Amino acid sequence: MVQAAAAQTGSRTKSRAKARADADTRALFRKLGRTADRAIREQLIERHTDLVEKVARGFLASGEPLEDLVQEGYLGLIKAVDSFDVTRDVKFTTYATHTISGEIRHYLRDRKSLIREPGWLHELSQKVARAIDRLTQDMDQAPGVAAIARETGLSEETVLEVMRTRSVFRPASLDGDADSTDSETAIALDRRKAVAEKQAPEQMAVEDRIVIDQAVRKLKGLERRVIYYLFYKDFNQTEIARKLGISCNYVSHLVRTSLRRLRQMLTSEELREAHLRLKSAGARAMLAEGAEGSSRFDDVTGLLSTRAFRERLEQEVLRGARYAHPVGLVLLVIDEFHHFNEAHGFTASDGLLAEVGKLARKNVRKVDVVARYGDAGFAIILPHTGARGGHVVAKRLLEEIPALDLGGLTRTPASATACAGIAEYPQHGSSQEELLEAALRALSDARSVGPSTLRGAEKP
């Protein structure tokens, strides 16, 4: 009897609390309707963020990472706050649940292919796509079939067949021109353009530099120093031996063992990614915070990796086109990072990157996306926000980075500054590539001026 009475009392208390919360929410919406105060709008969004994750978890069986589902759900929550009619006899949580669920369903629908691509062909297609992306960045022009074949280790005939079939599994737009050619299949297949020169380190694709840098950081201390001096400082083995106080033979041994370990790590990384893509939808959902997460997130900062950032940017630009809303992009790079690395070491450099990553996450909304980009860079995607909002975020970060307390990272006093470039979809680019290129140009302009400089992209 006592337990039943206590349970009944607890139930009534919860009901009264929910009723008060609903009344408070309605009061806020009425005030928002009268004043259009953005602070109230932000308060309503923050109050219901837990609802987003609750709804998103219901879609884990789709096989998409929970983090992606939650990001889509945040957009649904924003739409629900902006469109809720307080005069109707419906709770906001009920209305928001349907809106969030609908947004996630739209996202999952857009991610699916009309025709399922065979697993083996998907693997080859992804391999060719990554090679094209790397070579395009290296050469500043479309690569030829021979160059792609060398990069992938496939025959030229296989590369041609894969490129011909890539568009088969993508639905064509009903609004598109029937005679237009898909941008990916329209690559100039010039067999004469084979790159024979040695690839310079600064021309390597950003994603490749990130992967290699992370692999080097996993080497033992002396091995890492040998690789650093050999490939980053361009010392010969005699100079390295003199620098480290060891014999040339031992340096040669360290180089061989280090390169062998790097090859094993890079090979295992490719195999692991291929294995994860072949997991069932349910298994991928269970691994969302495990093995799969390690390929989507940067080891040093815990932010999205560069590859995951590119995927997210493409999704946000497509969503911006679908719903006609702007997408802001901020690219931020720590000034003189390599000098900081040389002066204070790898551990301090990693600590600096981690601190800047925490600062970036603290200064953005939950719906925004923060990612590692390049050796010393960060990228911030701002959905529903134009260049003006990006300017506010970037300016705040450039002011707070020099104030970071780095005393626990370095033996001598140290500080850091950064530069930033800003671009906005669709004002500065109508596609993911154009938007990223515009932001990179703005960042380059900022870095040419000097530390703590902020520049916005110019209209094309």
C-alpha cells in the first residue's frame, strides 16, 4: 500500500512538472512571437536538444553513424522552433518529434541509391575516386587514365570500366539537361599526361598528409625522430647520425624498420576501412562509437577527421540547396605551427591542437560541425548561417587562441595565434568544391597579411 501510494505521488509530481514545463515553453514561444528575440530562440533550441538524440537513436538500424543522425535531427529541431504555431492545441515536443523524425528520414532517403551497387564494384569505385581526388590536388588539373592506374595499382582498362559504371548507380536529376555529362564521368582521359616527376611533400593531398602524420606519431620516439629529420627536415643519414649521436648503420636500420611499420599501419588502415564498409547495418550501428569511430575522428583532437569533414560539407551544401538556406564555412590555421613543433616537440604540438579544438567546440552551436583540417588547421561548418555569422565565430576564436594557457604543455613560455578564412554557400560557391576553394583563397589572403588576420571570400 505504501509503495503504491508513493508511486502514485511520484507520478502526479512528474505530471505536474511536465505541465509546468509545457506552460513555460508556450510562454517562451508567445514571447518569441512578439519580440523575435534570437536569445529566446536559442533558449528553446537548447532546452530540447535531448529530444534530438532520443529520436535519432530510433534510426540506428539504418547503419548511419549516430553523430550524423543527431546533426540532421538538430536541423529538424531548428525548423520546428521556427515554424511552431503556439495557438494550436498541440505540445511542442509532439510537433518537434515529427519534424525531427521527418528531417532524418529525408536525409536517409537522399543517402540511398535506387540500385544497390555490388560490394566489389563499390570498393573499386571508391579507390578510383580517392585517387582522382589526390591526383587532381597534386596536378591542379584532371588526371589521365594512366596516372589513375598507377595510383590505384589497377590496369587502365579496369579504371576505364569503373569510371564508365560510376554514374549507373546514381539517379539523374529530373530537372537536369539530358545531354549534360556527369561531372565525375566527364574527366579528361588524356593518356599522354603521366606524371613522372617526384611528388613534392607540399603537393600531397591534405587527407594523405593527415593519415601519414597520424601513422608517424604512432612510431617509437627514436624512429619518429629519424623519420622527421629524414623526410621533414631533408637531412641525410650522416647528418641524422651526428644529430642523434648514433651510428649511420643504426640510422639505416631505423629507417628500414620505421618504413616497414608505416607500410603495415597504412595497409591495415585501408583493410580496416574496407572491412567496416562490409559490415551489416546493425553491426555498424553497434560499432558507431568503436572501430568505425576511429576512422571518422581525429586521434589528437577528437574532432571529425578531414575525410569525414568533406562528407559532412557535401551533405550540408546539398541540404542548403534543398531548403534554400545559407551554409557558412570557416577555415582556421595556427600560425607558425611547424616552428612551434620544432621548439617544443610533438607532445606540446598535439596539446596545442587539442586545446584549440576544445576552444572551437566551446564557441559554436551544437548544430555546427567542427573538424580537423590539415596539419594545423580546423574547419567549422555553420548550417543556416552566412558569412556574417562565420565572421563572429572566427573573430572570437582569433581573439581567444592567444590567451590559451599553454604552461602545462611547454617548458618555456609559449603562445599561439591563428588566421582564418570565411566563405558562404551559395554566395561564394554553388558546390562543395567551390565553397571549399573560396574559403581556402580567403585563408591564403589572411596568412599573407600576418598573424591573427581574418579574411572573407570574394564573390566569384
